[in-house]
Amino acid sequence: MSCHPLPWEPTVEQLLTSHQWALCRAWARGGRFGLALVGDSWGRERLLRELSRRADAVHVGPGTSVTTLTTGDDRLGRRSAPLNDRADRTALAVAAVDTLDPQVAAAITTVRILASAPDWESIPVALRDSLTVVVGVRRRPVGRPRRIPPGGDDVVTAIVRLLDANSLCSHRLDLGAVACVRAVGLDGAAALDLVARFVVAPRLPAVAESPAPQENTTAPPHTSGTAGGDGTDELTPDQAECESGPPRAPLTAGPGPPPAPPARRTVRRILPGRRGAVARDLRGRPRGVSTYHPESGVAVVPTLVGAAREGRRIPTAADLRSWRRVRRGGRILVVILDRSDSMGGLRARDAAAFAERALRSAVADRCELAVIAARGARAELSLAPTRSLHRAHRTIRDLSCGGGTPLASAFELATDLVRLIGRDVDVRCCILTDGAATVRLTGDDRGSAVEQAERELTTLAQLCTRVEVIPCAHPGMRVRRDQLEWLARAGAVVAE
């Protein structure tokens, strides 16, 4: 049954760039290479359905067995043509390759494979070399491929050299990359750029930023002359006569080393915000007088008044006073957005609308904003604390849905962020989810995914001023209260 898109929904061509759509069109027309779709779940579903329809592909799912692929026998004993033989004539489509059994994935022998997964890491290892091209639906690759210098080699040799320079040594991958370039009809530098962007870059890890160089605050050693003099040695009259004349040039050639920069005073970063937590500070507004403190300086008027009350015109050390200064510690709003497969479609739109309203209200109170996306194997900090409402809107709009629901990882990341911000900041947390935690913490086998999420949320609630949960459901449906009980037990306030 064909599914017609709504008038405001983009077409499959609008989901991709021109180069991505050229690769998909080349595969649908019979290109002898594999194609992997990663990124937004809604876009992947529409694109997989359209491409498999055009290629008349054979579908494989979690219920497919090894015998069905190799011999054609199903679980009921019925015999038919093996799926591998049928796929060799057309193509093979795998809707959720991340849920495919590894033995079934290893039994696939066809070349033309169309697979869909939340990310590249969730694709079975046995199929990674067969899936030559990786197309990110509303997602950009994070890897930075290593380019090769131009030479006089033909395009096949240049592609093999490019893959070898990035430690991708696979005969199947070499054949797929060459077949992809020939199917698209590119040659020369354009072909190498296509392979680097859609074959090499998605397989590389993210490039870590190099730390900024630290300033040298060590002052140069100070050498002084003899005591009581001006730093020069006294000369006898005979020596002074011999040393008369123009000054001699220094023995060292060129200028000396540059002086070290002066040491800078580090100032603690203060977050803006109305009605934030009040804390003592050296640069805040004066709110009373205290005894003298060297870091706070001398409050002149209170010092003179205190000396006059004691009958002294000249203040002594006992009369010194300092201002007691306070300032608002600031406020920050941390939005945890559930972007799993269960939050796709209308749920994702409703959650984005709720998040944008919360962000607008936070900006009106001069709060800083941070966005954490919970999807896939672990959560990620999509937006670092900022006051830019435009960046926050753009981040939420570009977030894609796919994979499981790592709420425990999201709460753990939010806890680390709150501890990094400081204790004098009013932190509020807004969680938009359907309450279904499905992914456990990496390397932690204690308890289920819900138990781990409840434990991490309890720690987060102790550090935040308020943790609010906004349930998200499809229109006409409501999230049951029993599905949200563990959130309330952890200390969060569940909205009605």
C-alpha cells in the first residue's frame, strides 16, 4: 500500500543533497554496490521504501533464517528459491539491519544491498564491507578522511590508494567503490571526492580537537648587582682608561629571547540570569561590611567611620573593613530530548514544540541553555551552554530520531554537566520523553535500563533545583501513569 506524504512534508529528493540523491538513484538503476542509510528514522523509512520499490528488492528482516537465504527452506518446511539467488537478480533490502542476527548477516552474499540503521556503529561487522556507500539522512559525517596527492594514476588505482591511505584495506570495498563511481559517471578528482565523502568519511571516527596551548606564566629570573650599587662593577682608573671608547657589540648574535608574558588573573565565570542563586563574590554588589580581607580590598568609608567612632583620626589595622559583596550565581536550563525510534513522527514534533517554548521562556529570564539528545547507544551533548536562542532552535530542528532510548546515559551526562558548572548556579532540568528507557549504560550490567535510569535521575535531582518531566505521546493517546512512576520516585515532577 502506497503512503502519500502530507502536503507540508518534504519529498524523498528533498531529504538528501544532490550528491546523495545521485548515489541513491544510481543504486536504484542497477549499481553493483551496497548502500547504507543512517540518520533520521522517519527519513530512512521513506527513502528505503522508495528505493526498494524502484529496484524491486527482496526484503529481509529479523525473522529471516540462514536456511531461507541459502537453501530457500523456511521454518514451516516450505521450499522456494533462496533469497540470495533472488536478490542477485534484483536487490536485497534490510529495513532494520541493526536488529539482524550476525549469522544471517554473514550468510548474505549478494552485492546490491540496501540497509537502514540508526548509525554506522550499529551495522553488523559482516556487512560493513558490502555496504560501500553510507548516506546520512539529515546527518553529516564526523570523520575527516586523509586525502592523497594528485598523480597520474587512473581512477581505479587512485581509489585504491585513497582507501589504503585511510587504513581501509578490503577487496570487497575496493570493488564497491569503483562500481559506485562508474554507476554515477564521475572521473578524476570528482570521483575521489565522492569516495572520500561517502565511503571513507562515515567509517572514520570523529576528529578530536587539539587542546589550546597553555601560556607560560613563569617570570624570568631577576639578577641584581652588588649590594648598595647600581648593578655595575667598580673599575680602577687604569681599567677605566683602557675601557674608554665606544661600547663594544654584544657577543651573542641577534636579539635575546622574548620576555615571558605577564601572569593573568583568572576570573571565575559567572552565568547570567534573574532570580539565580545568591553567592559571595569579589566583584558583586556591596551588601554590608565585614572585617578586612586582603582579596576584597579596603572599604575606605566604613574604615574611616570605624576609626572616628573610636576617637582616632588615623585608622589602625584594627579599623580596616572590607565590603561584603554578593551576586546572582545565574541560571541554566538543561533540556533532555528523547530522540529514539519511539519518539519519531508526531511525537518528535510535539517534543520539539515543548522544548522551544521552554527555551523561549528561559531566554526571557536570561538563562543559559543546554540540549542533550538521548538516542542510539548513548546520549550526546548537542548544544553546550549558550544564550543564543537561534542556535538552540537550530539544534533542536536538526536533531534526527533513531535507535534506542539511553535515558540513563542522558541523566549521567546531565549530572556531569551540572557538576562542571558549579554549585552557585540555579540549574533546572526539563525532560521530554515517553518514559521508555531501553538502553543500559556501557560497561554497567547492574540492573535493567529502567533501574539504571532511575538511579542516575535520583543523583541528578539532588543537584538540580527542579527536574520536570513532560510526557510525549501520539494524538489521542496518553502515557499511562505506571509508565512514569519510576521518574516520580527518582525525584522528578511529572507534568499532567
